[in-house]
Amino acid sequence: MMSHRDNICKACEGTGMLSDDEGWQYRCGVCHGDGIYAVSDKERTARVMSVDENNRMLD
């Protein structure tokens, strides 16, 4: 049996947020912002994010 700790998203460490090298924060694209990586996250398609002229993500 898997514990809750095994389901924590490793990309965002369970926070649901990621940040770029300038400190801008955006929703995690791996777990879709809930901090938990589940089987249903595998089935979701990736979405293309918009960026500004400095390649900062606009969420």
C-alpha cells in the first residue's frame, strides 16, 4: 500500500507551485497545482503556457 508521502509531486515537492530562475512563480505542470501526483495526472494532456518577451511564463 502506498502512503500519502509516496504520492507527493517530486517536481514541486508538494507545494503545487514552481518558480523560475528570476523567482516568478507558476502552477506546477506535473501535478496541475494540487501537490499530489496521481494516476489521473498521467492522463491529462500538457498545456502550452504563454510567455512574455523575456520568456517568463504567464499563468
